[in-house]
Amino acid sequence: MIWDITYACPLRCVHCYSESGRRPTLHPARDQLFRMAAAFLSLHPQEVAIAGGEPLLVDGVFEIAERFAQAGISVILYTSGLPVDAHKAEESLRHFSTVAVSMDGATADVHDRIRGRARAFERGLAAVQLLDDTARRMKAEGQTPGTLGIEVSIMRSNLHQVEEFCTTIAPRFPELRHLVFTVTMPAGLANRAGFVEHELLDDTESQRLLSSEYLAHLRSIAPAGLDIRIDDHWHDMIHPDHVAAGSVLPIMHVRPDGEVHAMPIYEGTVGSVLDEPPMVLWERALARWSDPFVVRTLASVRTMRDWAEAARRLDYHFAAPVDRARLDRRPAFTPLGVPIASKAPVA
């Protein structure tokens, strides 16, 4: 289960799949938050990933994580790190099985341009350092903190820095347990035509990144014992061939207002867990995978650029009117070679 718990975000990432920070936050009230959590618990999921937006801006997020953990559910936090202070570092490591900090550049110039805010790199690294120090202290006190990781969305602007993450960033943090590189999917803002042209990896670039030889090389230059993974998330497309083969991961993707996406990375929902039983919504979502328009649109996809075009068609076809209007208002992508617009510190 992926729960985008809020669309509030201090960043303006050029590739954001949820368009967080640019759209209404749909920030749930506490009573709604706990009602949604109860609905999710009724499904007995194996894993819940709490994302956004920035989850650490949500009051009650640690209580929610604790409820999942007490039910034996693995719960993952995805954070930019910007709101992390000493209290949130300890609470995150106490209640989440994994704390994954997103870093999209191994240097400030690259990271801050991708994330759309000055000092985002500086503050993200400070958060990882605080989490690393806190994890070490908790272990010394006999506690078992969650594991710490860094996750990187790979595009052309940071492709040249993959090895630098292994040799320069990772060695700074002894408690770091995983480093995950994900090929940026053509979802949300990343399926804009300009982004596809300038930033989306082509198939040759993706194949090199995903090769077993390259993964072995990264592991050879990274700190010993660090779990390094590379993923193209091709399975998230929900291609008809994958559906027929039974190889699609069963993922329920939920918005901050409780609306359930019919297909995880695309616009279009099937109802709210605040109004209907979640299993009813899940069955409705499964039906969408075999919708004639979906099958027709995705069947011919063979490349990342095919996927980007198909994603735009699916988004516009299934989006609610208010979301379709938001798609129409999306700004054209500005190539990342230009300086970021704001030099003000991140709020």
C-alpha cells in the first residue's frame, strides 16, 4: 500500500509524480487520518509506504506508524528530510521499519535544481546525518531503530553522479543500510513532453544502468555491506502483458483525501476509503486494469517514451474534471541547465 498522506511539501521537484507543493494539499484532519488507517488495517497489508508530499508535516503520522507496526505491518517513511529535527529523527526511527530520505543529486547544484529549492541538498544531508547519529545512539542504548536509506530518482541531470553517491555520499553515514537508484518513471510531472525530451532516460541509458555488470561495479566501490539496488519500476506501468501473466504487484495507492487510485501512478480514482469498504474499492481498481481503453493504450508500449505518451492519455482520460483542469495548467518543463528560480532558504 502506498499512502500519499499529504500533498503539502516544501520542495518543487521537477519530476514529482503527485505534483505536491503545487496543488491543494488535501491535508487530512486527525479524525480522517485515523479512519483511513483503520480501513487500511482491515486489509492486512504486508507493507505500507507513507509518502506524499512530505509526511513529516502531518500531525499524527508517528501514531499512525505505531498502529501499523503493532499490527505486524512493515511501514516505510519516504521523506525529503527537510522537516527532520532531533525529535522527528528519533520518532521516525522508533516507529518506522525503514526511513528513506530522497536525494536526487550528489552535489548541491544538481540536487537543488532538481528539487526546485535552494539549500535543499544542505538540509537533506543534515537530516541524514541526524538520523545516522540517532540510530547509532539508539543502538548503544539497547534499542532497535528502523533502517536508514537513501533513494535517488535517476534522470539525465544526475545520471553522471550515480557512482558519486556510492563513493562520496554513502561513506559519510555508517548507519546507512540501503542506497536505491530508481529510473524516473513518466508519471505526474515527469510525463510532460519537455521532461521526456530533456530528462527521461532513453532505453540505452536505462539498460546500461540496470545491467548486472554495472550493479556489481557500484557494489565494489560502495561501503562494504551497503545494500545497493537499481529499479526501473517498469512493473508499475500495469502493461496488459504483465496483467495476463499475473506479474503485476498488488499495490493500492491512496490520496490524502482517501480517494483510491485505480492504477497506482495514473490519475483517476475509484472512490474513497472514507465512504466505502476498501476491499470494494480494490476490486473496482482491479477491474480498471482490463478496461478496453487501458488495454488499447498500454498494449503497444515498448519504450519509456511510449510509456510517457500512454501515461498522458490515461491521465487525461480518467481524471476527474478538477484534476483534468490541473493537468491543463501544468507549466511547460524548463531544462535544468538554468539556475533555480528562488534563492530564498527553504521554509
